[in-house]
Amino acid sequence: MKISNLTLVTNEKTWHTSEVD
């Protein structure tokens, strides 16, 4: 799930962990 959103950028460390998982 690759989404480019300002919200995701702010929570990059949060959603990024889910991406790697």
C-alpha cells in the first residue's frame, strides 16, 4: 500500500512499520 499523503508523511514512522510488516 503505497500512498503519497501529507498525513502519511507525518506518520511515516507509523505507517511505514506496517508497510515493512
